[in-house]
Amino acid sequence: MPQLEQFRERVESASKSHQYSSYLHVKQAVFDMLDRMSQEGDAPSDYWSAEVKGIEYLLDASPLLVQTLRSHCYHLTGIQDYDYRGHHSLRMPHFQSKYEALAALDSWGLFVPEDPRLGGFGHELDAGLTNVDTLKFYEVLIGLKMAGMIPSPKESESSPERVLEIGGGWGGFAYQYKTLFPKTKYVIIDLPQTLLFSGTYLLSLFPEASSQFISSGEELANAASQDLPDFTFIPHYLTEELGQLNIDLAINMVSFQEMTTEQVSGYARVLRDGRCANLYSLNRERSRYNDQLTGVINVLSQHYRMDYQDLLPIQYTELVIPRKVFGPLELLRNLAIGNRRRAIGQLRSPLLNLMNGQLPRKKAPISIHAYRHAFGRLS
């Protein structure tokens, strides 16, 4: 068969797929939101206004493009499938070591690998397909469990009933969370154009799931008076209406830092007034490119009792775990087993520093541009 005919058959098959019908459904909902947003006049921050211009082409995606949607999510995360192709497999050990470092903190079974559907990509570790996003989501799930905000998957019946993700991106964390806790009613609030990603992704990967797209305050009020479906998608301009949904847990990853002070404060205030008990954040205090924000934790602390926790000694964007710092017990052990060279090396560096008049350096303060795991509870 000629190549052109084969290509046409692929396009025809893809146009009849569940994934493409999901995309068309989400696309219509997104345009309804955009129409409403133009009436409301509620524009996103300057940062995100510039970012969404780069994804306008997805409002007219072909069936084959939808089948590889994950390849286009770099617009939201900067992570590209190119970096996980075979000729980059030399980086796989770094992914494996970071996964193992996180798994050492996880006795509950919280890891969910990247799904290969819709062009899912990553390095094929023993645990499954893995990329930077996969490990970031895993890290946040561990952080949520350590903060006492979610149960183990074996106790999923006691998981928060209604979870809100503020800025759901392409839907990857929602996929992991819903896989672990399938009975959760998951709500995503985001820019309409970004909901095109998460809506298409989640409805494609959970074909039996129920869903709704909200575009007005009236629709949200009506939804709040009823049982929520598996997924609810809400545009950012309805932030003030969120309190009606009785959210149990709210999560934000790497998007508070891109908002304005007023927007972050608005989310925290509405959640507090709606009696949302728990709020979890993985953000910088402020993005380097955002001069419209005073500081994420600074703002959230005005509404929630905030605290920090450190999981790994590196940022979620980093892969290489620093070498272990040896203490007195390790020194004695090396001497006992005859490993004198290593023991002398452990002693030599700090002794030389002292002889040269150099005192041990104090730990540098954490930069406002460093990512921190922070969690808040109602005061």
C-alpha cells in the first residue's frame, strides 16, 4: 500500500478513537470558558498570559497530534520526550538512584509510573516508565503522606473525599492520585487553555470516568449542590466560587510561584473560608521571572498555619544525590576493617581547613528561588 494511503488510514482510525472524541469534547468546553472569560475580564498573570500564547495551536489539533499529546506538554513543564530517547539512556542510572532514594522513604506503595498512552515517555526502570514529572509527583505523594494528609493506598476508603488541584497542568499528578485513590472526587482549576491538556489526558486514560466542565458561577453552584463526578474542571476566573465545593485537600505544584500576590491570597482565603482543612504546596517562594508576587509561603501564612518538610537534599528538578557525609561511626568502622586510606581522607579535609584557619561553613540559608515542600492546616 502506498505511504500516503497508509497515512490516511492512520488519520482515519485516530479520528474515530476515544482519545480524539475526548479532545473534541474538552475543546468545546474550553471555548465556552474562553467566551465567558472575555466577558468577565479576569486575565491571568503577565507570565501565564505569555505562556498560553504558545499552545494556541492545540486548539486545532489533528487526530494524530492528540495521540502524542504528552510530547506537547513541554509547554507546561519544559520536559521533552527527546531527552528520554535511547541515546540519552546514560542518564538512566541517575533516575534509578533518585527513585531508590524516594522509595526508601515510602513504605506505603505510592509510586505510579508514567502511562505510555498518549505518547507517555521516560526511562524504563524496574519500577516502570519514569521521567522528572513522575518523580516529582511521587515526591509530593510521599510528602502528603508524611504530613498526614492522605492515607496509604491500602486504606483508600479513608482518603480525602474531595481533592482540589490548583493548576493541574497536563493532568499527570491527577492520574497518579486517582490511580491510587479511585473513589476520590478530583477537581482541577486552571487556565482554560491548560485544561485542554488535563481534560483530554484524564478523560482518555479513564474512559469510564464521569466528568463535568464548569464555565459559570451558576453551573458551579448547581454542581456544588449535587454529588461530584470523578473529575470536575473549573476555569481560574471562578476562584471566588470554590468554597461551595467543600474541598478536603488542596494541592499546588509549581504554579503559585507564577501567580500574583492577589491571586495566591485569593485561593488561600477562599479555601480557608470554605473550611478546607489541608493545603499542600511545592513551590519556590517566588519565580525569578515573576515580579507580581511577594512570596508564596508569606501569602499562604496569612490564611493557614504553615510548616515545611524536607524529603531529599536536592530539588525535584535535580537527579544526582550528594555523596553521604561520613560521621564518627563510619570513621571507626573504616579503621576497624582496615580501610585506612578512606578513614584518613575523612579526617584530612577538615583538619587541613582548621590548620589553615578555616572554620566549618554554616549552612547557607535557603534561597527564595528554591523549591520547598510546605503544608498548611486551618488555624
